[in-house]
Amino acid sequence: MSEASKHLVKFSDVSKKFGVVSALDKVSFEIGHGEFVFITGPSGAGKTTILKLILAELLPDSGKVEVGGVNTGNLKESETPLFRQKIGVVFQDFKVLMERTVAENVEVALAVIGLPEKEWSERVKHVLKLVGLTKQTNLFPAQLSGGELQRVSLARALVVNPMILLADEPTGNLDWETSDSVMELFEKINKEGKTVIMATHNKEIVKKHQKRVIHIVGGKISKT
């Protein structure tokens, strides 16, 4: 993935349909290195579709998606895993492995990218400190709160040192106070140079954090 490209993410007239439903209709935007961008809009507006297109989980029906200078439509199947290693993903429902400890959940991401085991410990220790989970290292998910589970999810996304952090409604299952502390973490990570792209319909979070907003309504970018 080329670091030299001017824009980290570029959508050019991207359309995507599911059956007769148009999820995105000729959507164009650019996101630069180190930006923090909210993708907002009502449920079903196309927010998650945008994230999946960035991750190359979906390909556009027409138009072009470029991430780090790579046209996702040109990716060979064998190239996709390496492409995705540059992208960390945080989900609303955490997606943690219940039978593994906090540290082991984070190590899974390192196993996937094939990092030698001798390098795991230092990486995991660093990232758990970053998200404030040092004391929970050897606990299991059933012993954690919702906010802590979301921090595990965030640690797992960050441990591979991604270029982009995608977050799909990361505060959707959290109360306001917990959401606030998780958002502070995203702010901190962004200040360290990571590009953060977050899909959310939480207007309070968007209002408080005053970032650039791409608002999607009915598959199109809305100016309001």
C-alpha cells in the first residue's frame, strides 16, 4: 500500500446496490492522512457499506475506491489479506473471543498477520497500556464491562499498527459516560497520527467532537 498517495481514501462516483436497494449512489469524497472523519446518517443510509468498501469486503458496482493508492477493484484475492493488515476495525458488538483472555484476544490479530511470537509480548503490553487495560491483561471477557470490552476490541485493531482505524458504531452498546471515555481514546489515537473513520448515528458524539462529517442520506452525500 503506497504511503505516498495524496489521499488515504478516495471514493470516485461509487455506487453499490443490494438487489433493488441502492445503498450508495455516485458517492465521491476524499480523506487525507491523519484525519478524523465521522460518517453519519440514519440506519440503512449506507454508512457500514462505506466501511466495507474501504476494507474491500465489498467492491463497488461502479466507480472507484482507492485506499493508500490501491484501487480495491484491482486487488487479487491473494493480495487482499495483506491489504487489510493496514486497516484496523472496531465493531459495535466487540467481536471478542469469550474463551480467551484479554491478552490472548489481542494476540490473535498478531497471529493473523504472521508476526513472530517472540515479538507479541511487547506489542500487546504497549497497546493494552495505551487503552488502559494493563490490569485486565489476564481476565476473560465475561469479567469485563462493556467499556472494557470495547477497549479490547480497540487494542486488537491497533496492535497491528494500522494506517487507518475504521469504527462501526463503536459506542452503540455503551452508556453515555462509557462512550465518552472510549471517544477520548479515539481522539488520543488520532492525535498520534492514525486516520480514524467512524460510522455513527450518535448526534451528541458528533456535536461534542467537532470533526469533519460526511453525512449520508438515501445513499447520497447530504450537505445538511
